[in-house]
Amino acid sequence: MHHLRKTKLTCTTSQALLMTKLTKNTYKFTPAYREAVNLSDGTPVTLRLVIPADKPLLERGMDNFSPESRFHRFLSAKLKLTNADLRYLTEIDGVDHFAIGALNQTGEGIGVARFVHFGDDREVVEPAIAVIDAYQNKGLGRILFRRLMAAARERGIKRFHGSMLSDNKPMMQLLHSVAQRICFDCQGAVLEFEMSLDNSTD
């Protein structure tokens, strides 16, 4: 699952204007959103939207992924995020490109879930999720993905369409845990999937 391919989207909306736009639509997931959750082992985590100032968090977080986790997330052996990557991943509009992050008690980033519009269909987005290795297998991925689905629904999104490596068993289990029906299309080592947000178990 990767989102480092560049699109024609350019973020020109300020945080203040974005707040006004989202509030008028009575969205829950706005720049003011904060949520405290506990992982399966009781670890407290804070959820909030990703902001431009999060570039250092994403940069440090990249160092906390194992090579396997990096490969599953980016579908390549990516070691570092470039300045262009960091701008793309943090300077977002909250509608066509949305991202929600998880912070530990020290304020470090431990996971991110996002979706991005590609193409002309306004009801379909590509999701992606990443959780650093030390916080995997504790339910954080499911928590983030469920919030991502809820944010997509309130923005009028009907379906998730994404790609993943066919050997990414944790992501496969996550998808099956949140959706009643998923369509898969195997393209060699890459597996494409599509799920309706109307048929989720959220």
C-alpha cells in the first residue's frame, strides 16, 4: 500500500480555512479532532489528524520500521523519506488527501492511516496504513483503519480501492476484520482489493 506517487493535487487551503470548511459540513474528523484510545495491552494512544508540523515525526517514525514493514507499506525497499515525500505526506487538504495519526505518551508518531483520491471517481479512494513494529499486533491498525473508514464516509466516499503485497498477511487479516465483502485481483506479487464502505463491520 503506497501513496508516494505524485498526483495533480496541490494543497493551498490554510488550516483555518480547512477548519471552517470541515466544520460547516459537520465533520467529526477535523483539525480539532482528538481521541484517546487504549490498545489491546492497555497502552494509551492519542489519535489526531496529520498536520504539516508532523514532518519530523514521520521522518523519525520511518527509522522504527523493520525492512519488511517498509516493503509492505511502500511496495519497495524505501529507507528514507525525502523532503518532497514529507511535504506530500503532511501538507494535505483533509478531503482529497486525508490522514490520521497515532501518538504515544511521549508524543512520538507510532502509526498513520490515510486515503488519497486518484482518478475522476469522487466516491473511490486508495487507503494506506502503517504502524511501527513496536506497536504492531496490539489492535492499533484496526483502530486507525476504522477511523479512516468513518472519515471517508462523512466525506461521501463509498469504496476503498488499494493494492498490497500478496504475502502481507497482517493487512489481509485487517481487511477481513473490518469488511463483510472484499474483492481481490491478484497481479503477480501485488494484490489489488476493493471494499464497499457500506458493507463494513464498523
